[in-house]
Amino acid sequence: MRPPRRAQLTDGLIAGLIGALWTLASVPVSAQEMCGTCHPENRVSFEDSIHHAETVTCSECHGGNPESREVAAAHRGGFHSLTNRLEVPEMCATCHSDLTRMRAYNLPVDQYAIYLTSQHGKGLESGETRVAICTDCHGVHDIRRPRDPSSSTHPRHISETCGRCHGDEALMQEFGLDPNVVADYRSSIHGRMLLEEGSLAAPNCTSCHGVHGATPPGVGDIDKVCGACHEQTRRAFLEGPHYEGMTAAAVSECTSCHSNHAIQQFGIERVESLCAECHGEGSDQAVLGHKIHTLIDSASEEVAAAEELVHRADQAALEVEDPMSRVEEAKTYLTEALPAVHAVSLEPVEQLTRRAQSIAEEVEHELYSKLDRRVAKIGLVLFWFYLLMTIAVLVIFRRRLRSETEAS
Ligand code: HEC
Ligand code: HEC
Ligand code: HEC
Ligand code: HEC
Ligand code: HEC
Ligand code: HEC
Ligand code: HEC
Ligand code: HEC
Ligand code: HEC
């Protein structure tokens, strides 16, 4: 009979449907899921972020009703679209300036406070929305930790991140700012070290400008910024007359000679023209610069000659371990003489170059006499060899002469 079978089938279907609905209804509905169903793109990019990993939800930033599946209702209840840039930093600060919330992560809570002191923050306060806000540097939904190599705030990506605005010529012109800072930085010794060689010891934009406080360091502070890494150079600079003299004359320390973004390696020969550029050709200071150059040059030549001699001695199979280590010592004094130049005074440079030079001269003296003795020894051996050969030839000649006279 067919009808009963049909009734059974319908009963089964209904039961299955009820079961399925029951299972669906009992799935816990989290905040993300309802906003994310209608905004799949934002949900996907959000899932990659540190916020998602730490269970921050859409509605903690946007408000609204995360449980609603209906547009109007979902966007009700203290909803913020956050498309007004003026609101964003304050919103981020609701968590990031909250000591109790951030303590567990051991994160500082000063980003917003420092941001407000920056040129960016001051601009925003006055209603200028083209300055950087938190999301320009960190991203919006896909925020990652700065140490994550794919983060826009990782040291290797920062010049790109700042460059979106600071490399934009039209935008920078409106604010009267130099649009070449990013290109200059990228071609500098600092930029090349970081971007081409991957060295995190080299500075990125924020090493000199502060992370959230983006302000150019002023005259009087620049030496401190550079000195964070070039400690020895700064110490010598402070010992000399330039710090006081330059700051009093409102000439910026360090960057007036090296530039700020386009810093390249200088050779010591640069001293010659540099001193004259500010103090004038033939001035006392230019003469001093010439003397400093000569001291370093002649010490360098002597050390190079000593090193060359060590090579020759090595090839002649002489013991060179000790002279080699002394040449290294002399080179260290030479290296120390370079920061010492920054005291713009003869004495410290003279001390160091004198040490380098006298070590080099000692090494040369010693090696020459060893090499001379070796030459003398070889000469002696040759002499005896020649003498014995002559005697042997004479003996053979005499024997042959004697046997010839005996035969005749
Ligand atoms: C039923 C689908 C739906 C749900 C659920 C939903 N939205 Fe929307 N949302 C939309 C639509 C459609 C728009 C674009 C039209 C509009 O502005 O009303 C939109 C716009 C937005 C905007 C941009 C507003 C603007 O002014 O540009 C934001 C931000 C947003 N939603 C966040 C959320 C958040 C947060 C949730 C969860 C609390 C959520 N949405 C839940 C459908 C939804
Ligand atoms: C850390 C805070 C934060 C969280 C969490 C967050 N948003 Fe946003 N969202 C923002 C900010 C800030 C903007 C404004 C970005 C802009 O204007 O460029 C924004 C913009 C939007 C917009 C409108 C612009 C666009 O990109 O379409 C939508 C829609 C949106 N968010 C949905 C979501 C959804 C869905 C979630 C959860 C999956 C979410 N947001 C989580 C901060 C957040
Ligand atoms: C609802 C609270 C909340 C809001 C709002 C919020 N965050 Fe976060 N944020 C967190 C939490 C929690 C972490 C995880 C901290 C951790 O793991 O170190 C975090 C981590 C971060 C980190 C990584 C820090 C690190 O080094 O570990 C950055 C960067 C960040 N947030 C930026 C922002 C920005 C920018 C905004 C605004 C668009 C924002 N946050 C809004 C709670 C929030
Ligand atoms: C001009 C770019 C820029 C702006 C604007 C900016 N940040 Fe950052 N932020 C960075 C960089 C770069 C780092 C990484 C610093 C580092 O390597 O220590 C960072 C680090 C952070 C960290 C991690 C701090 C730590 O010590 O680990 C948090 C949290 C953070 N920012 C939040 C914010 C908030 C909130 C705002 C807005 C009030 C904001 N940032 C604005 C560039 C910016
Ligand atoms: C969204 C665009 C934008 C981004 C990204 C941005 N800036 Fe800016 N920045 C500006 C604008 C616009 C000004 C001019 C503000 C003013 O003068 O009111 C400015 C001003 C500055 C100043 C002050 C210059 C002066 O002499 O007044 C410094 C320094 C600075 N930014 C550094 C940085 C650094 C470093 C980064 C990256 C970590 C960065 N900025 C990222 C737009 C941006
Ligand atoms: C080695 C340190 C250092 C690095 C790295 C550095 N800056 Fe600067 N920057 C300075 C100094 C110092 C000044 C102040 C100018 C002066 O007095 O020499 C300055 C000035 C500026 C100004 C103001 C320019 C103007 O026209 O007045 C901006 C904007 C700026 N820097 C942005 C950046 C950006 C973006 C990066 C990364 C691409 C960067 N800086 C990297 C040291 C640095
Ligand atoms: C975050 C660290 C850091 C900061 C800040 C920094 N530098 Fe450097 N600088 C380096 C490193 C690393 C090198 C490459 C190694 C070296 O030669 O010392 C370098 C190289 C140089 C060189 C070339 C050295 C050579 O061998 O000829 C000069 C010149 C220089 N920096 C000047 C400056 C000036 C001026 C400032 C400030 C405006 C500055 N640096 C700020 C780390 C830094
Ligand atoms: C960027 C400009 C600039 C350069 C380059 C420069 N100086 Fe100066 N120097 C100054 C200023 C400014 C003062 C303080 C005012 C003054 O005394 O003229 C000063 C003062 C001095 C003083 C102490 C006061 C005096 O008159 O004797 C000496 C010494 C000196 N410089 C030597 C040098 C030497 C050596 C060089 C080359 C290595 C050099 N300077 C390169 C700007 C510069
Ligand atoms: C009067 C011009 C002048 C000023 C001011 C100046 N330098 Fe130099 N700097 C030079 C010259 C010339 C050289 C190349 C000769 C040498 O290596 O000493 C040099 C070399 C360097 C080097 C590579 C050699 C070394 O010392 O390790 C560094 C790094 C450096 N300067 C950093 C700085 C810093 C940081 C400041 C500010 C505290 C500064 N300079 C101020 C002229 C200057």
C-alpha cells in the first residue's frame, strides 16, 4: 500500500527539518557573525588582525547591535560609521589609553597623548583631515603588531607608509613641506642599510621623529637624536666649541654638515672644503681643518705601509701574528680619530694619530730588520754554495789535467 509510505516520508522530512532548525538556533551567535554576514570583505580582512586574535569585536569600535540581522536595527544603538576621520583617534584611545585594559598586555597607554602633541595631532585638532591619523599608519581592519614583518608599521615598511603622504608632491606643497624627504632618505646610507641590507640598526623615519610625536627635532636637539646611535661622535662634538657656537648662531648641529635625510659617507678629505664653506677660504678654522686632514692622512698612509709589509713578511714565512695584531690596534686608533674630528681641535686627533703612527713605525722597523736578517742568511747560504761549487770544479779540473798529463 502506497499512502502509508508517503505519510512516513512526510513525517520523516518534517522531523528532519525541525531538527535542522533546532541545531541552527542553538549555534551561539557572536557579535562578529551578524555584522560579518552583511560585510564579508571587512570580516575577512579583520580576521587577519591582532584585534581579532585578541577577541575585540566589530561593535566595540562601531557600536550598533551585533545580534540583529536587519540593516536598520543593526546600525542602531550608538552606531559610529567612523568614516569621519576626526573621530578615529579618540575611538582608538578608548582602549589604548585605558590603563586597566592594556596592563595585561604590558602595552604603553601614551600613544594618543603623544599623538596630540605631534604636528599631525595638532593639525587634526584644528580640523585638518589630511594629516595622519592612527589608521593611516596602522591600517583599519587588518592592524598587525609592529614587529610582524608584514605590518605597515614594521621598520622596513615605515618609509613607504609615511611616503604615501610625504612623497606626494601636490599634498606637501600645500603644507609648504619638502616632498623629497622620502626619496632622499631611501638613497641615504641609513635608508640603504635598512632597505637593501635589512639592517635594523639603521634609523627609519620614526627613529629621528618619534613614533607618535612626529615633529622635526629642533636646533639644540638634533645632536641628541643622532647621538642615540653615534654616541662617540656626539661626545667629541660636545667637547669642542661647535655645539655652543652653532646653537647660538641657530645653525643646526650635525645636519648642517651632513644634511638630514640624504646622509652619505664622508671621506676625511671632505674636511678641506667643508670648514671653508662656513668659515671662509684661508680662515684659521680652514687652516685647522687642513692640519687635521694632514694628520689623519699621513697616519693612514703609515698604517697602510705597515700592513703591506706584514703581508710581505707572511709570504716570506716569517712569524706575523704579533705584528698583525699591532697593526689592528693602530687601525683602531685611526677609527677613533674620525669621531674625534668632531671636536674641531688638533689635540685629540693628534693624540690618536700619533699612537697609530708610532705603532705602525715600530712594526715596520721590526719587520724590516727581520727581513734583512733573512736576506743576509740567504746571502750566506748562496756564498757557501758558490764557494763549494768552485772548489769542486777546481778539484775535477785538476784531476782531469793530472790524468791527461799521465796519459801523454
Ligand atoms: C543585514 C545586513 C547588515 C548587517 C547585519 C550589518 N550591516 Fe552594516 N551595512 C549594511 C548595508 C547594506 C550598508 C550600506 C547602506 C547603509 O549605509 O545603510 C551598511 C553600512 C555600514 C557601514 C558604513 C556606514 C557609512 O556611513 O558608510 C558600517 C561602518 C557598518 N555598516 C558597520 C556594521 C556593523 C559594525 C554591524 C554590526 C553591528 C553591521 N554593519 C551590521 C548592512 C548590514
Ligand atoms: C579597531 C576598530 C575597528 C574594528 C574592530 C572594526 N572596524 Fe570597521 N572601521 C573602523 C574604522 C576606523 C573605519 C573607518 C575607515 C575609513 O573611513 O577608512 C571603519 C570602517 C568600516 C566600514 C565602512 C568602510 C568600509 O571599509 O567599507 C565598514 C562597513 C566596517 N568598518 C565594518 C566592520 C565590520 C563588519 C567589523 C567586524 C568584522 C569591523 N568593521 C571592525 C574601525 C573598526
Ligand atoms: C575595544 C578595544 C580596542 C580598540 C577600540 C582598539 N584596540 Fe588596538 N588593541 C586592543 C587589544 C586588546 C590589543 C591586543 C594587545 C596585544 O596583544 O598586545 C590591541 C592591539 C593593537 C595593536 C598592536 C600592539 C602591539 O604591539 O601588540 C595596535 C597597533 C593597535 N591595537 C592599534 C589600534 C588602533 C589604530 C585602533 C583604532 C583604529 C585600535 N587599536 C582600537 C584593543 C583595542
Ligand atoms: C604616523 C604614523 C602613526 C600614527 C599616526 C599612529 N601610529 Fe601607532 N605606531 C606607529 C609605528 C611606526 C609604531 C611602531 C613603533 C615601534 O616600532 O616601536 C606604532 C606603535 C603603536 C602601538 C604599539 C606600541 C608598543 O609599544 O608596542 C600602538 C598600541 C599604537 N601604535 C597605537 C596607535 C594609536 C591608538 C594611534 C592614534 C592615536 C596611533 N598609533 C597613531 C605609527 C603610527
Ligand atoms: C595621511 C598622510 C600622512 C601620513 C601617512 C604621514 N604624514 Fe606626516 N604630515 C602629514 C601632513 C599633511 C603634515 C602637515 C601638517 C601641518 O603642517 O599641519 C605632516 C607633518 C609631519 C611632520 C611635521 C613637519 C613640519 O615641519 O611641520 C613630520 C615630522 C611628519 N609629518 C612626519 C611623518 C612621519 C615620520 C610619518 C610616518 C611614520 C608621517 N609623517 C606620516 C601627512 C601625513
Ligand atoms: C637620521 C634622522 C632622520 C631620519 C631617518 C628622517 N628624518 Fe626627517 N628630519 C630630520 C631632521 C633633523 C629634520 C629637521 C630639519 C633640520 O633642521 O635639519 C627633519 C625634517 C623632516 C620634515 C620637515 C621637512 C620640512 O620641509 O620642513 C619632514 C616632513 C620629515 N623630516 C619627514 C621624514 C620622513 C617621512 C622620514 C622617513 C622617510 C624621515 N623624515 C626620516 C631627521 C630625520
Ligand atoms: C637608529 C640609529 C641611528 C640614528 C638615529 C642615526 N644614525 Fe647615522 N648611522 C647609523 C648606522 C647603523 C650607520 C652605518 C654604520 C656606521 O657607519 O656607523 C650610520 C651611518 C651614518 C653615517 C656614515 C658613517 C660613515 O661610516 O661614514 C653618517 C655620516 C651618519 N650616520 C650621520 C647621522 C646623523 C647626522 C644622524 C642624525 C641626523 C644620524 N646619523 C642618526 C645609525 C643611526
Ligand atoms: C655649517 C657651518 C660650519 C662648518 C661647516 C664649520 N663650522 Fe666651525 N663654527 C661654525 C659656527 C656657527 C661657529 C660658532 C660661531 C663662530 O665662532 O664663528 C663655529 C665655531 C668654530 C670654532 C670655535 C670658534 C673659533 O672661531 O675658532 C672652531 C675652532 C671651528 N668652528 C672650527 C671648524 C673646523 C675645523 C671646521 C671644519 C672641520 C668647521 N669649523 C666647520 C660653523 C661651522
Ligand atoms: C663641521 C661639520 C660637521 C659637523 C657639524 C658634524 N660632522 Fe660628522 N663628519 C664631518 C666630516 C668632515 C666627516 C668625515 C671625516 C670623519 O670621518 O671624521 C664626518 C664624519 C661623521 C661620521 C663617520 C665617522 C664617525 O665619526 O664615525 C659620523 C657617524 C658623523 N660624522 C656623525 C655626526 C654627528 C652625529 C654629528 C652631530 C653630533 C656630526 N657628525 C656633526 C663633518 C661634520
